[in-house]
Amino acid sequence: MISKYRHLIDLNDFSVSEWDSIISLAKEIKKNPALYSHRCDGKIMGTLFYEPSTRTQMSFQTAMLRLGGSIIGFDNPETSSVAKGENLKDTTKIVSSYADIMVMRHPLEGSAKAAALTSDCPIVNAGDGGHLHPTQTLTDLLTLSEQKGTLSGLTVGLCGDLMNGRTVHSLLKALSCYKNNKFVLISTPELRLPSYIKDILNASSCSFCEVDSLEDAIPELDVLYMTRIQKERFSSEEEYNAQKDVYVLDRNKLMKGKHDLVVLHPLPRVDEISIDVDEDPRALYFVQAKNGVYVRMALILTILENPSPTKLFDGKVHAGVCCRNKKCITNREKYLPKSFWGMGDTLVCEYCDERILL
């Protein structure tokens, strides 16, 4: 299925050369913001945040306002007709008829793609459950490009909740498209990277290893991407408590890192980076957060000024098959077509990437 709108559901909806163009444009905007202050005069952005957000929501709002546009939407579904039982299709269909571009965060995986099926404007995925977060990845790429001067040949450590970390999944998918990057995956056995992301790394011939010690791994890293243990993704308090304090970056561990190590974090942090790390020049997560405004300005302009179709599905509908991922949007919104692509005797859900053995 092909949509007539230019959506950003997964970063792969854009080519690598387009990522590079967005990053270059973001750098230009950062240098000369006044030149872009009226590029979206008269345009409206809808922001639908079904989950809490500070940086993503406010940076998108700031981006649109700095481009001269306006904003509608909600940051709490309980203040909208969602609280009355309105389904995702109806909410997004209505808001997309009022807006020129729509940004959505939702706790269920595949929700942005589901919204794109019937939207009357471009959809930008601002995080769908523990699945993907492509605009955070653009922010990460901009920051790395500025700090390292390249997106290739890096040894990147990713630490924390790699199973549920949508920022991790998106960043690994993106950096696997650049040459000679190596990945050190630092997590407990319970929070290791999902198999579908490992498949992507293998298909790209990327070198990666799984380890459980941050202290042992940090000396070899060019980049350390810390993530929080996400309480909202656990089924019980007990499961969360067993994982929450396993990885903490403090001054003592950081002293073992390279002098030009880049420490990133998509934020918010809880206790996985000590406050005393903030003053170290290698700690760049606040710079990273600020960069989110410029890269989202560049993305908004790219989508609105260069419209083109987006292919949403590659596979086909299997009416009698249900996705086994309980967090998949198709298990909440029953009207959605159950689309899968095949891989031998395995089907893969085109909303959330869950594998189903036939």
C-alpha cells in the first residue's frame, strides 16, 4: 500500500542521502535561524501525545513556532475524545483534516503506521511504544556529526534497556547504514536487543557484541549511548526493581573512557547518569536535546516542501493471523488490516516487526 503523503514512520522511509540532507539543513538553520522564521507561515502542526513527553513534544512545538507556523493538539489523551472511547482512526482522521502535518506519540507499537493508513496529512512518528523513535535518531545523528565529524568508523556502546529502548532500535538501524561502525551492546540478559534488530545488524555485516559490564566496555568506545530502564514497559514493579540500578555512569567509570568520548542520552534520565558527570565536556546530552529543535525544523521543512508518496506495506493481509505482540496496535484497534511480510515459514508484522512462526 502506498500513501500519497510523505510520512516518517521509520527512518528507513527516507534514504541515507536524505538523512544527510536533513542533517546539513539542520546545521544551516542552527547557524542562521532568522532566515527560516517565516518558512511555515500559515501552516498548522497537530501534536497528539498519548504518552508523556518533555523534549520531543516541546522541541517539535518550538520548531514549528520558530518556522512561523501554529500548533494544535493534546498532551494528555484524557483531555480529548479518546477518554470517551474514540479509536485511533477517528482521532487522527479528524486532527489530520485540521493540520498540514501531524506528530504522534503513542504507547502501542505500530501506532504511527496505523494512523498513516487513513490520515489526510503527513504523519511523523514521535515514538510508538518500545518500537521506534526516528526523530530522536536524527537528533542523535546531528549531534554525532557535529562532535565526531563523521557517522562512519565509530565504536558505539549502547547501555541499559536495549529490549524496550525505541531510541536504541532506531539509532542502531540508522548507524548500520554507515560504513565500518561497531556496536557494543551493554545490558542484562533480560534486557538484550530484540532479534529483529540483530537481524538488521547481521544483514548489514555490522560487527557487534553483547556484554554485561559497562566498566569493562567503556575504554574502547568512541560513543556511549546511555538509556534509562523504562518502568512503563515492565509488567510488574518487581521486574522493574530487579533491573533499575544495574547500570550507572559516574565519574569513576567515565575516567576510564577516551578523552574524546561522546556521552549521549535521549533523556529523561532517572539515576543512570550521576549528576557529577554533567560538568565533564564529554557529557553532551543537553547539547543533544537542544539539537532536537534544529533537526525537527529541518524535518518539517523537508516533509512540507518536498512531498512524495510513502510505501506503507510490502507484504499482504493475512485475515486469519493475529500479531502475538500484546503491545501491537493491531491488538487494540481491531479494524486494522493484519498485514505481514513473509520470510520462509515466518511472518513479520508490518506494524511492530514481531515475528510469527507458522
